[in-house]
Amino acid sequence: MSTQENAPPRGLQIAIDGPAASGKGTVARAVAAALGYTYVDTGTLYRAVAFQAARAGIDLEDEVALSRLAAELPVRLHWDGVRLAVLLDEQDVSSAIRAESVGQGASKVATLPGVRQALLDLQQRLGQAGGVVMDGRDIGSVVMPDAELKIYLDASLEERAQRRLLELQRRGIEATFEQLCREVAARDAQDSGRAVAPLRVLPDSWRLDTTGMNPEQVLQAVLEEARTRGAQELV
Ligand code: DC
């Protein structure tokens, strides 16, 4: 039972939007774990569409085929409180869909209105019960427009490329800082410049520039803001 009048017992809807490599996933996971909320990474759905399309040999320009594929996508997200598993046809593709090529493909299929529409219902169902942290590009604007907290998470291009470089190095994947700067900038342009549901700062966005902040500092800043809006740990 909630003790604060403004705290819905079901838990808040927390939307986190921001550009590629801004650290949304890291902070969203940590916030969900701290509050006992569910975590939904909507980028995995667009990645799963691009991944499945590549497997099926579908052209990334073929909107009709991609929309049908998205509508029938046999995808399941499983959050165990620490890790989010992405299952396609019950096969764990969580690591495979993190490849940069899949991210580029996801950004491309995400420009197609038919694909976005096909994935919207699923995302809204995952968020409707509250007690959820959902990250993506259009969560506060389209998927959960009534979210109690809409965060726009940002960081400089150089810092985002540097974070991506460290992540890839940890996974033993070779890349250069210059190459990542170019890739991240290209993705920014595609995600913010598209006609349908572009990434943008909303009038009611709570903006956090994480340049120079470590993950723990970002987590504490977000938790503090969430608590001022009535978030409490769910047990
Ligand atoms: O967050 P990410 O890098 O995993 O997302 C992959 C791509 O999917 C991203 O470049 C744009 C797209 N995307 C989107 O358009 N809307 C969302 N809510 C989430 C992701």
C-alpha cells in the first residue's frame, strides 16, 4: 500500500528516450532493478525485426514484407530482475542482436511507419500495467505519452562513441574511435530526422546530460527524480 498520495500502488511508468549509446540501457536496467520494476528495451524489438529480416533474406526497403514480419514476430522479452533476455522463436538472441550491423538495420527498419505500427501494440501492452522502465526513442511521445516521468538522456557525441568503444573492446570486437563517431552520428541523424516518431526532446521531458558522469551518478540522479514523482520500491 502506498503511503504517498501521488504514488500509484502499481508503480510509475518511466520512459527513457535518447540517442544511440547515451547509456539508456544501463541506467534503465539499474533503475528497474532498484525499484523492483520491469525493464523493457524497445530497441531490441526493432533489432529483432532487422535480425529476422536478414535471416529470411528480406530487403530492408520492403515495407510490406517487413511490416508483416514485425506483426507476426515470435518475440518474447524476459526480465528476471537483473538481465533482459530476448527470445526469438524461443531462441535466445540477446547477444546476436547487439551487433552494430543489426543496430544499423534496426535504425533503418524503424523509419518505416508499417513496422512502427506493428510494434506499437506490443510495447503498449508491456507498459500498461505500470511499474515499468521502458527505453527507446519515442517512448514518451508515442508509446507511453502519459508516463509520470519522461527522461531525455543525452551525452556528447565523443563521449557516446568512447563508451561504445569500451563496450566493444570488452566484448573483444575491434573498432576505432573515429569509426564509432561516424556511426553514432549517422544513427543520430536517422533517428532524429525521420518523419515518423522521431527522437526529440518533449516539452515535458526531464533532460539529463550524462557527459562526465559515471553510471552510478546517473542512476542516483534518476532515482532521486523518480522518487520526487512518487516512485517507491515495489516488493
Ligand atoms: O536503442 P537501440 O540502439 O537498441 O535501438 C536500435 C534502433 O531502433 C535505433 O537506432 C532506432 C530504433 N528504435 C526506434 O526507432 N524506436 C524505439 N522506441 C527504439 C529503437
